[in-house]
Amino acid sequence: MARRRKRPAITREVTLECVQQECPECGGSMWIDYENTHTVSTLAEVVRLCLKVRRCQDTQCERYHQAYRPEAEGGWALPKH
């Protein structure tokens, strides 16, 4: 279904970062590889989420280049329609 009105303006911006900065598999450091943004509309406000996604850089690790997303993202997630 198409939108009939413009989305309301963003009222606040929240940056989410990973609590764990070492790879859970090999223990090496994970770097911030890229950022994602999501817009979440609640009844009270419209929030822009900036997610800092990390990846393991060790080529020998099983989790090499697999995204490790911020843990707090789950608190903002909405169920699928």
C-alpha cells in the first residue's frame, strides 16, 4: 500500500555500537567496517538509527568478514508484517 502523506520529520538520532569489540571466534579485533541507517516510527517520535557494524579481519577465522551487528539493535526491532 502506498503512502498518502510524507513521512514525518526525524525527531531524534541514535547511534548504536557493538559492546563486544573482539571476535567471539578467534579473539582478534573487529573493525567498524560499515554503517547502516534505519528509520523507526513509534507513536511518540521518529528515530533514525545509525548502526556501526563490525567484521573480523583475520583471514584464518571462521567468522572472517561476517557482520557483527550492535546488540542493542534487537531492542528496536519490529516484527515482520
